[in-house]
Amino acid sequence: MKKFILLCLITVSLVLAIASCNPNTSEGNGEIIVASKNFTEQNILGELLAQQIESATGLKVARRLDLGGTFVCHQAMLAGQVDAYIEYTGTAFTTILKQKPISDPNAVYQRVKSGYEQFQLEVTPALGFENTFAMIIRGEDARKHNLRTLSQAAQYAPQWQAAFGYEFISREDGFPGLAKTYDIKLNKPPRVMDLGLIYRAIIDKQVDIVAGNSTDAQIARLDLTILQDDKGYFPPYEATPIVRQATLKKYPKLRPAIAQLGGKINEEEMRNLNYQVEGEFRDIKEVVREFLIAKGLGKL
């Protein structure tokens, strides 16, 4: 845990140091700076937010995509080095606000919205889909043992090697609470792996269970199975743009432009966008442009 905290602090310090040396900031030249976390879906959503702002307002947007994890993006917002990024409500609720997980999506959204007032950050309308943590096993193992739920899978945990991203190991809504809820006992400590490597590891049978995301494109393509969270451990994770209040005040056109994205993406559409980028190796900007046009928001 201490190593994790130290790593986060070092990462945040580096990001802010680099940003402070860059004159191309929101305070300096009137650009809106949009960031994203460091995985495919977030890069797509960051580009989506950036293109929507450019199209609907005419403002120039600087992109800081692939910036880092939750803590990095949040600290960059607090420091005024980033104006907006898309967060997941359950992550904001448990990781930033340090609240115990609850399962009511509306309650989580409202408590995040009010809780972020202390940071002078505004929680805007959700995009329309949820990307929850997903405990994933190989499809062949699910069929062999007739496994559908986490409760059923817990009995096999002592025989399995697990692999998780570094945040999932220590987060309030991560593995420690999950293990307690389902009485999961691993004989070996989970391997900490980059999220981009966990699917290759499970397909190559280096590990047997991983923590992924419900909208990951690889799940169906690689014949993987999501174990049902039958005890409702994970909170809702609705994708929601977060924007600095000072930026919204400075640029009044920004609020309605971002609000137009509310409810525009469902889970299947997000999974398809992820697949176009990861499975078909298409350019993110082009994928996003086509999606916005299809939704009547982009420009031809």
C-alpha cells in the first residue's frame, strides 16, 4: 500500500511538473484542455469530449490524452492544468470521495455531484453507459465448471492465479473488499499487471482470473466470460464528464455543448467503439468523428 501511494505521488508530481513547464495551458491562451486516463476507452472518450467541444463551441481544444490513472487526472484538474475529463461515478465515489460502495446509480451520481463541489468541479450529465469492473475467466473454464457467478467461482480461487491492475489491488471498491464479500482465498498473491497485458496473460494461461472492464472489446472476441456480481459488490460506474467550474464560468458555451453528450452512448456502442480501435486498429479521431456524425452532433 505504501509503495502504491508513493508511486501515485511521484506520478502526480511528474505530471504537474511537466504541465507547469508547458505554456499551452487553460490559463495561458484560452484553450480548453481535455485529458483522459491511460487506456483505450478513456482515450476514445477524451477525443469524443474534445471533438464535441470543438464542433459545438468553436473553441480550440488541447488534448492531454493517456495522461494517467484516476489520481493523476484528478490532481491535474485541481491544479488547473486540465479543464475536463471523463470519470466513472463509482470510481469518483470510492476512490476520490473515500465512500463505501453502494449500488444505487442515482444515489451515487448525486453524491458525487455534491461531493465534487468542494473541489470546484462540476459533474455533468452521464454519457449513458456504465463500465463496471468485471471479474473474467476463460470461457472454457466457465463451461467446464458451469460457472456463472462470483459466488460459484470462489471455491476455485485457491487453485487459480489472479492478475489485476495496480489500482484494483488497493482501491476501496477493489480486490480487498471483493475478497471479503465473496470469501475469496488465493494461495498466491495476485500478479500486478498493466491493463493492456492482462488479456494476453489469461489467454496464454499464465493466469486464470483477471479484473477487466465490462465494455472491453476483447471479452467476446477472446471467448472470455464475465462472472456475475451476484452479491452486488461493485458500485455503478457511469461514465460522466467532469469539468472545472472556473472553465464553465469563463466559457458559457461549454456547458450546453457537453450536456449534448448526455445519454448518447450505450454499453454496446461503447464496446463497439473500443473494438474498432483495438480490434480493427482504426484511428481514434476518425472513429469518434463518425460516431458523432451518426448521433447528429459532428460535422461532415
